[in-house]
Amino acid sequence: MAVTVTMPEMGESVIEGTLEHWLVGKGEYVERDQDLCEITTDKVDAELPAPVAGVVAEILVEEGQTVEVGAALLVIDETAAAPA
């Protein structure tokens, strides 16, 4: 099953954020709660944790791109097995 990770709401008046840096790459296996990327807003800087374990199937936003809250950032395939 594919899980789409979206830009989280990071404050009451925050409507967008900038994806500063990816900490993972396409095809890489990630654990649940592993940091995926660094996000900057006008109020806070934060890392975005993975909601599930799996393989990064697709990265939808480039570094430096500003997107609205709720925008799709990447897709994790949680059916993919962990590396041996």
C-alpha cells in the first residue's frame, strides 16, 4: 500500500512551508518516525517524520520548493520489505 506524506500544519497561521533538504532518497528504506526532510516556515523549522516504514517510491517536491499545507511531498510504499 502506498502512503502519501503531505506538508503538515505547523502552526495556526502557517499556510505554507519550504522543503529545505531531503534526508532520504528515492528507493531508500525508511523506518517509521525516521526524519524524511527539513521544513522551514516563517515561524518554525522542523523535521518531518515518516508515518510508516517502507521504501520511498516517489519524491514529489524539490529542495527549495515552497508548498501549501496539505500538499503531497513524497510517497512511501509500505509493502516493500526492509533490506536484509
